[in-house]
Amino acid sequence: MAFVTWEDTTSNGSQTTYNIIFPFLDRDHVTLYYNGVAQATSLFTFLSDAQISLVTPAANGVVVRVGRDTPQTVLTDYQAGVIVGESDLDDGYLQTLYMLQELQDKFDEQHP
């Protein structure tokens, strides 16, 4: 099954709304890039979990990437003797899956 962890769009100088075409665990894991350089989170707001809006449009010709960057630090800590819920198990699994997908995308981008 195919997966994507980012989408590139070349700015026309006026577009401010961009789709988020990948699942993520937390909105903090969504990153905006201009020509490959990560931008401050203050440059966009979430319209929903499926769209962001730029505060100011990117300049014409800038490659705008909306990507997922799942942190590699442990997000779910399982404690001995504590019953683990489905949500915690899902989040732990998804964090690993998302990191692997992101790694694969980075590899594929550097080795077409």
C-alpha cells in the first residue's frame, strides 16, 4: 500500500490554503517548508486536521512542502503493572510506522 508523508506544491504567490494528505499523531508533527527549509509554526494555522492556512502566501515559485515529522523521542511510555489501553498501543505502533514511512520517503527522495 502506498503512503505519503509530505506534499510539494509550487506557490503561485497567492495560494494560502494547503491540504494535509497524511495522517499524524499530533499537529506539532506537521511542518511547513519553503524550498526545503523548515518554517516557523507561526506562519500557518490549522483550518482542520486536513488543511492549513498560511498567514501570508509564499512568494511565487517557492516550493511549499507540507510534511509530517514524527518525533523520535518516546511518545508513549508503558509502565509495569499498569493496564495499557488500546489508544496507547495504537499511538506507540503508529509512531514507529510513521517514522519508518518518513525514513523511506527521505531515502527514496535521495535515491530516485
